[in-house]
Amino acid sequence: MTAQVPATEPSSPGPELAKATHPNVAVVQGFIGSLMMLVGSLGVGWLSLASYDLRRNPVIMWLRFEPEGAVLSVFLLALGGMLLVRSWLRLGQRITSWGPESRPVVLKATIAWAAPMCVALPLFSRDVFAYIAQGLVMVSGLDPYKDGYSQISNYVQIGADDLWAQSPTPYGPIFLWLEELVVRATGGQPEYSILLFRVISLIGVALCVYYVPKLAELHNINPNRALWLTTANPLFLTTFIASIHNDALMIGLALAGLYLAATKRAIPGILLITLSIGIKPITLILLPFAGLMWAGKGASWPRRFLYWFMTAGISLGLLWILGIVNGLGFGWVSALSTPGSVWIWYAPVGFLGMLVATLGNALGLPGWTFADIVHTLGRVASLLIVFWQMFVGEYSRLVRRLALAFAAVVMLAPMIQSWYVVWLIPLFAVTGIRNDWQVKTLYLLVSFFMVYAISDQLDIWPYFDFSLTAARQIAAVIALGFALYLIFLDPKTKVLFRKKLTEPSPGELRVR
């Protein structure tokens, strides 16, 4: 597919933007913010009980086991994370031309801001410890699609969250092999396992850095602005590097597969997308759109259905072979519901379900049964939107249609995690995020999820007066206060959140 996307001429920079030069200032400020997060992670990042050497380190002992150190860690983490948000916003303002000369600046920012996170303790999520525990399940010869890591005697000491201890893994066969490989290489030792899982995440990040500009160019979208919106994004960096989510590799492989499929290399593209599915099966959504790319522009309906069938046959056939090799078959299909078995208040469908449940219970009715119905209706609506995007729309907008289908699956689920949002950012960035309500929505989402992450999961020593509740309250006040400052008071960034933006993006090309 060679995209033929109508574009408008870039806007000229306004007077305020014309003065915003010296992008390295924003790069340095963001690096300082990332360093603050690194130091903060030593005190309130997740640390395994089995990490004996780190727990005996004098600096870490003071930061973790003394109230003053813990308070300092919370302060540095919250302030550093929000400083990184501001630096990202300011970098976009300071780059006065999104021409080729801006690419090295964006790459420099991405590397500088990511570097401290590469050696930080895991932040905002304990999933990496679940990866280790699931690797031990694999090494033990158990079936992770049937046996939760509660079968492993030391999973609490490893640091895995007890909430998912008896749940089947939601991951595909490729990632199960990676988990097993890491555990066999490290013997399950937490520090080295975390480093290897970070390397895996960095491979995914590198794939995103490489393929986001290429996909943007296919859609006549400025590749350097798309790269800034995606890989220099603090939510992208913290989610994929600081939190070490396997979604980094999933999305990196998916973008690589999409690019190959869009440039008439459909079979290699489908194979890469299948590898992405083998990390997390959610990227099954990409297959029908890859099939349409393979069928070609102007394909008849019989041809489209033929290529959908061939795409599914190649991908599912490979997954079937992988299931035979590992002896687990298609066990991941039944495990797909694991992440969706809970809800959260800020997800629109989750919030609506909560309201229905509360009202129903107040009336003496089975409120949570009604809430389950609401959640089911949300999932059904998302599937209808996916099918609509599959069948209706222009060929040149296939990736945009995919982005809208993926967004429906995410936004109409009862549970939305920050990394779910990060799945969507590159897909929308490469097909055009206009410098109006669209980019303002992205700014608000990034700010919200950074505030939420900073004030949510903190590893606080339970045996002194400074409680987890107090730590979260301090983190929330600092992060939320900083976010409100950026939106309403900061003379440099508040213009980005106004109803009518006064600083257009000079390198922007728009999708109609």
C-alpha cells in the first residue's frame, strides 16, 4: 500500500513559537527529570525480597527504610516525572522546524530521557516480577495457561503481585519462551532477570524508533513530529522502559509488520504481526487490515475475503505450529479474558458499570450483574466498530482505520491501563495528529496517566509511620499540582491547552 493522503501546507510559526529555540535546553531538563525518577525509584520503586545485595546497599537502605528517605524518594519521583512531561511539551515548542535537522534532536531526547530509566528499579508496575514467576512456571514444566504462578513456592519473595497469582497468563507462546529463556539464563535471580527483560523492551522501543518515521512518511505525515509524539513521549518511555512492559516488543513488531505489509511485502509483514500476537494476542486486530493491504487497492469483495482467509491461515497456522512445539496448543485463547476480568473508575465503560451497580444495589437489585451487562455491551460495541472499520473506508486510510478499531477496543473496555493508551499513540501519530483538539487530547491523556502512575503503585516499607496512603497522597498532590501548573499557569505551556492553540506546528501535515 502506498498511501495517498491529502495534506495541507504546514502552518507558519507564530511569534511565540518563533522565539522558542535552543531545543537542547528541553533535552537537558528532561534528562534531569529522568535522573530524579531514577533516584526516586531506589526508594519507592519495586524491589524484590530476594534482592539481598540491593537491600543491603546503604543508600537504598536509607531511602527505603527511613521515613525521611521515603518522603524524599516520593518527592523526587513525582517532581521528576512531571518535569519530564514539561520537557516533552517544551521540546515540541522549541523545535521551530520539523525538517530533517529535527530528527537528531528528537533521537537525542529519547536516548537521554530513556538512559536513567534503563537502570532504575521497576516503576509504576510489578508485571516484570510476574514475568519472572511465569518463567519459573515454564521451567517447572507446568502449563501457564492453566497453572498460575501461585504454584511456585517463592513467588511472593520474587515480588509478583498476589492479585494475579492464580490467573492464567494472558501472554502468547513467544513471550512464554522469552520468559523461560530469561529465567534459565539467570536462574530466576531478580536483578539480572529485570535487566534482560529491559533489554527485550528496548528492542521493542528501537523497532518503534525505526518504523514510526517510515510509516509516517507513507501517509505524508511529518516523520520527525510523529517520532516526537511517540518515542520521546514520557508515557511511552516510562511505560516501556521504567515499567518494563512486554507491550514494547508487541507494538514494535506490530509496527514493523504493518510497514512491510503496506509496502507490498505482505507475507513477511504477516509473520512479524504473528510474532507480535505471540507476545500479546491483542494484536490479532491487525490481521484483517494486513489482509486488506495484501489484497491491494481496488480489490473486489471475493478477493478481500480470499486474502483475509490466507492471512488468517498463515498467522494462525504458525501459532498452531508454535503451540505444538511448546505443547501448550491454543491455551492463550482461553486466557484472553484475564486482563478484562476487572474494571477501573476512569474507563468510561468501567465508570458507567460502577454507576449502574451502585444504583442497582441501592434499589435492592443485583447491581453488579447489571454492571457485567454494561461491560459486555461495551465489548460488543467495540467489536462492531472493528468490523465497521474492516469493511468501510478508503484503502489509503487502512492504518487510520486500524487505529480507530484498536481505540474502540481500548476505550470501550471496563479496564484501561496506561500502556493500553500507548498502543494507540504510534498508530495515530503516523496517520496524523492535528495541532488542534487532537494533540491537546494527547497532552491531557499523557498528563493524566503520568499523574495516576506516579500516585498509584509505590513500594513503601510497611513497618514505619510513613504509610503507603500518605506516600500516595504526597505523590498525587505534587504530580497533580504540577499538571495544573502546566495547564493553567506556566506561561510557556499553558498556550498548548487553550481552546484555540496559538502555536501551530510548523512541520505538521494533516490527515483529512
